[in-house]
Amino acid sequence: MNPPPPIELASRLRLRHVSAMMTSAGLHHITALSGDMRRTLDFYTRLLGLRLVKRTVNYDDPSSWHLYFGDALGSPGTLVTFFSWEDTRQGQPGAGEAVALSFSIPPGAAAFWAERLNDEGVTFALDHTAPTPVIALHDPDGIGLELVEDQDMGASHPPMLSDIAPEHAIMALMGATLLVDNIEATARLLIDVFGWRETGRAELPGFERLRLESDLSRIELLRGENIPPARRGIGSIHHIAFRAESDEAQAEMVVALRKMGFETTPMLDRTYFRSVYFREPSGVLFEIATDAPGFTVDENIETLGQKIILPEQFETRRKEILAKLPEL
């Protein structure tokens, strides 16, 4: 094989250097759209055992709830969040959107979850052919979920108020599956900007699959022939947020993205983290979210999720906003 031209070689070396400087620590959170927030609240707290970390509103649309669920501390990398879109049509999964998310559970916990889901009348499939057992199911709005036994889940803080013992409890947000048109372009972004690594490829019936991993998270990229574009609505995954351990790391990632031709938003203050948004090559909405300042800026650890917290700019409209929100 002939060596690459000098310009191409220099570009590769430069991208490797950039990746080494600003790797993401994995996923920060995943946000989806709920059709009935009371049902969502019950499913993710009572059934799955996650903690309600924060009750607030969509900063861009205060007529919609924004609820955060995670571990006992609201740690980055454990969070799944929901906007309430109760008057919206059902979404249709398709290209340009994340189509499933996964949680890690302790080794040996799959049997517990199979029994729990069966007792609740939740349809699921238990796959023993994977390297570790995987339970596949859907939440009440049709969002694809996986519970994956994982040896390398890292430190976690399962909620203590749940009836689920720590040896069975969901430990962290593990990953997501994205349906994309250009699998190589998306993979290159994750590798060159976020420092993820490719760990496997496979040809499935009608699909090509590529897996990428960080130290704590994984992304599955799927590309299929003649897959229609996604139609956003109830049950859609709205965006995927990647961790930046500091403002400086986030800024470096943004510089790299812009050099690659991506348009990004300005940095937006979301109270609990600072965010930058952009769309990856197939149109999936990505976010870079900082670890700090965290969810204890307006509540202490013991009372997380108990108050309705409004962004400062909406506080003078509290009575009006709360009157219009769906009841929880």
C-alpha cells in the first residue's frame, strides 16, 4: 500500500493530537420526549428505580416539563431526561435519530430484572447470545431500552429509596444506538473530536453496524438501506449529550468541531451544566455538557427532585407557568 500524501498524513497526525488533548469522558445524559409525564415518572422511578433528580422546565419552552432521572447524586453519565410533549403526535424512528438507549446493571442482575418486568406485565426479550446478558424492552412511549450486564460500570450511587437492592440496581447510562446515513462520517467525529475508539463492526440482515466506546460509554451506529428519515414526536430521543469535564475541554471540542466544518450554538447556561449543541453528519442532535456545577446548586443532596425549580428568567412568571404545566 502506498503511503498517504504528506498533506493527508499531516492532517491525520493533527487530528490524533487534538483527540489526545480533549477526550470526552463519555455520555453526560440522554433526553427524550414523553407523552404522559406522570406515566414516565412512575416507570423510571418506581419500576426502574432511578432517582428523580430535578423537576424543572424546558429552558426553551417553559410550557413543557423537564425532568431528570439518575443515580442518588445526579452524577453525569447516569442521567436520562424528558420533555413533556403531551399534545404531540407519536414519533416515528428513522434515520438521523437515536433509536434506543441502554443502562448498565451489575453482573448476574438480568434474572432479577426479567422477573420484575414479568411481574409488572412489561414485554421484554432476554438475549443470552450477547457477550453479557441483555434485556431489551420499551418504555410506555415506545422508546427502546436495554439493560446490559456490565463488568466495567465504574463507581455508582444507586438510589437508597428504591426497593431495588444495590446488587440489582441500574448503575449508569451505558450508551445509545443511532440510525445514521453516513456511518463513517459519524464515527470519524466521535473518534477525532471526542476521543472514542472503534471496537467492532458487523454486517447484520439489512444493516451495517459499527460500535464505538469511551472508558464508560458506548455508541452503536447502524446504517440501513432505504430507511426513511425519523419523524420527531412522542417516544423520540431528542438529543445525546457528551461529557466535558471542564469549560476548557468543552471549548477545545468546539474549536475542533468548527475546524471540521460543523456549526455549533453559543455556550448556553442550563444552570446545572453549560451546553453547546450541534448536529452530526446524519442530523442527530448532539450536545456537549459540562460536569459542573451539578444539581446541588439549588437543592441539597437529600432533597434533590422535591421542589419545582424554574430558571431565574422565568421565576417572575411562576404562577402562570405552573398553571399551564401537566399535573404530575
